Amino acid sequence: MTNCLVAPKISFRVRHFAMWLIMVAIVLAAIEGGAAAVYWLVVIPRAASLVWAPDLALARKVWSEAPAVTDTELVWPADPIAPPRDRSGAKYNADFPEPGRACVSAYGDSFVWGEDVPPAEGWIEQLSRLLRCRVANYGVSAYGTDQAYLRFRKTTSDEAPVVMLGIFPENLMRNVNQYRGLLGMGLEPSSVKGRYVLDAAGSLQWIARPPLGPQDVVTLLRRPADLLTHEYFLPDSRDGPVTPSLLHTVSLVRLALVPRIRTAAVGRPLWADFFADDHPSGALPLTIALVDAFAQDARQRHKRALVVILPSCSSFRGRSAHGEFEYATLVSALTARSIDVIDGGTALIATLGARSYFTLYAQPATCVGHFGRDGGAMMAEIVAAALIERGLVRP
């Protein structure tokens, strides 16, 4: 009689426990399904640079077909005088096509070069027309401040008495990076570069690009720390991209812990924290040292240096949310060192008036990309006025 009563109780408990296990499994499956949807529909389209899942087969193919890197310092462009550049290495300027006798030269990244607009409508080319003299544009897409400085040092034929260094705020991240692939750019060999570090005395020290061949691609992608001894954005490090987990839920949790994600969530640019003096990357003091070296080299070559901050739409969004531009610490530090600076963001706000800052960019509907024609015209007018006011060029 007793056994008959115990068996149903045990059976009921087992069924009850099994039911709860099934319910928990359904809930976990639903969470994982939702996480998978967020991962593939939101994260990958919008923040793929924060995920490290390189295609090894594609990378092997790219590396096997890529030309050898001939300039191990600048690395790219592969041919510095190939069109659309002229024989001096500057961007071809239809209004002043002959190299030589430039009144100003400019170094920096794609914000200096003038991406997203026709070649003659970049802000440097518009500045050239305003000044009625050649402004030699030595900008190169994806450069950091370090490469812009190196390009200036290597361009000994630059005859301009005034030299500008354009700084897009994201450059601070590039300055502590050795492999652009870890920032979401190409996986090819030309994405690997050297970088500067600060030694114990605070002086710039050059860390050369590691010698790499096609046989190194697997090591580079799977164990980048073995080859890139001074790379800040190593996978799964504090600020590096996240290696996907088997469970999308775990991947999302790990992504949520990346400081750049949390920074963007409060309306600041992804790179905003790198402008803190105590950021573990040391990006701010390193960039200050690079700009200071640029200005000193300019003086030694009997040139006047002018730094121009070139903000993206993210910088304006951050200012709207927090009251100041994320790069304010850099401007203050350079000004304290008596380095001439144009704060492009502040100057553009004063010029815009009631107009939206969206109108500055090539895709105003979404406020992405580089300066559009109108934004470039505004930037050119600001810089032209500053050059004249500071006595750097004749009116």
C-alpha cells in the first residue's frame, strides 16, 4: 500500500521538475534567439569593427595577391605619385596643376584629402581658390597623426612657408594602433604599420613595422600579440574587438562591457575617452607629442605650423549632449604649448547660425561621411580668414 502511494509522488515530482526544465530551456532559447537577432541585425551592420572574426581564407588570398610593401614607415599609398596625385605627391589640383610655389601645404587623413566630394570640391581645394594660390594637399585616407607627421618629414620637397596638420578626432585611436584590421578596416598587408610610443623620458620612439610575409597571416589574425608588440586594440583586450562566443547572448554581454560601446550609449563619440589624460592607451599625451614634433620640425624648416581640428558629425552630437567637444583637452594642451590651433567645431558652430550641423556633411540626411561641398566651403572660409588674420598668408 505504501509503495503505491510513493511511486505517484515521485512521478509527479519528476514531471514537475521536467516541466520547469522545459520552461527554462524555452526561455533561454528565446533569449538566445533574440540575442542572435540583435547580433546579426544590429551589431554586425552597425558595429562590425567591434567584433573580431576575420575570414582566414579571404585574408590568405588577399595576402598572397598583395604587392610587397616598399615603404615600411608610411606603408600606403603604394605609389605616392600615382594619379590622382601629381609628381610632388600632392593631390592633383586642377586650378594650380603645376607643383611648386605652394603658399600652404596640408597633411592629415581623408578629412584633409577630401573624401565623398569631387576632387576639386574638397575644402583644401576650395581654400586654394579663396587664397588664389596653390595649397598642396598631402592628405592620405586612414592616416593617423603619426603617419601625417612622418609624411611631412619625408616630403622634403614641400616648399610651402605654412604647413597645416589636420586632425580628425578619431586619429587618437589610430595613433595607438598597428593594424587597421583591428579597427574594422582592411585585412591586407598594407594595413599593418609601425607606430610611435613615448619612452620613460616622454620622448617619441619609433616602433618599426614588423617584417611580414604571406606565411604570417594566420598568426597575425589568430595571435596578433605575437607580432604586434605595441598594439593597443588587441582582440578581447579592454578596448579591442570582441571574439564571438558560441552563444550570441555571451557575445552581446561582452560587447556591452566594451568601454567604446558604453561611451556611444551616452551620446559621445566612440573615441571620446581617448582624450582623457589618464586613459590607459596614452593616446592624448602621445598625440600632443606628435603635434609638438610636427611644429618643431616645421620651425626647423623655416615654416609656420597650424593645426586644424576637423570634427565629424559624432563630435557635434557629443557636444549637443554634453556641452563641449570631446577634443577640448587636446586644443587646450596645444594652446598651452603656443601651437597655433583652429578649433574647427567651435568655428563651424559660429558660422552655421541657425542651420543644422547635418548640412556640413556629404550625407546630410543621416549626418555621416566627410564634409560635403557646402561644409567644405565653410571650412575653407574659416581657415582662409584665420591664415590672413594670423599673418600667415597675404590677403
